[in-house]
Amino acid sequence: MSTNEFDDLTEAGKIIKRVILWIIFIGALVSVGAFFLSRSVAVVDNGIEHYEEFQEIYNTCQKIDSDLATIRAVPDADKMFGNFSKAAQVTAKKQQMTRWVEEYNAKSKMINRDLWKSRTLPNQLSVEDFSHYKD
């Protein structure tokens, strides 16, 4: 084997090593990029869930407030109060409202959830925010 042939083989070996190193480097970049992309998708999915969670709790409180108005509008002697008195049903609805308000407020204090709350919703709730709670 002549010196020129040996030099050509050495040069070919160097080229192959460079190609392999570039393939490894590009593979590592793609892996890192895929990792961060998957993490950011998970963060956005979490954010959407928290956004919806606050909206659902607020809507539930509004529904309970509406239920309180309906119960109070029905006469005390109505058949609907056969098993449970009107006062007992009002008390149960108030307890539900209080529990949902407390859950909303607790979650509002969690920074990872508060970031995703709609700005149209209040920061904190109070049972006093619902007009039929005190009637």
C-alpha cells in the first residue's frame, strides 16, 4: 500500500468520524428539543385544566345561588318539603356554597393555579358575593 493510498484511507476515516459526530450532535439536539416541547405542552394542558376548574367552581356557586332563590320562592307547605324542611334545604345549599367558595379561595392562593385563572373571575370569593345566600 502506498503512502497516498494510506493518506486517502486516513482522510476517509476522518470524514466518517466527523459525519458520526454530527449525527450524534443533531440527535442530541432533537432529543433536547423534543423534551422541552413535550414539557411545554404539559404545562399548557395543566393551565387549561386549571382555567376551566376555576370557571366550573364559579358556575357551581352561581347555580347554588339560583337554587337558593328557587327554594326560598316556594311556599313552606309545598310537597317538595315533605322529607326535608325548607329550612333544612336552605341550610344544605348554604353549606355547599361555603364549601365551594372555600375551595375556590384555597386554589386561588396556589401560585401554579392562580396564574391560569381567568381575569374576568374574582381573585377571591365570598358567600356575600351571591345575592341569595343572605336572603
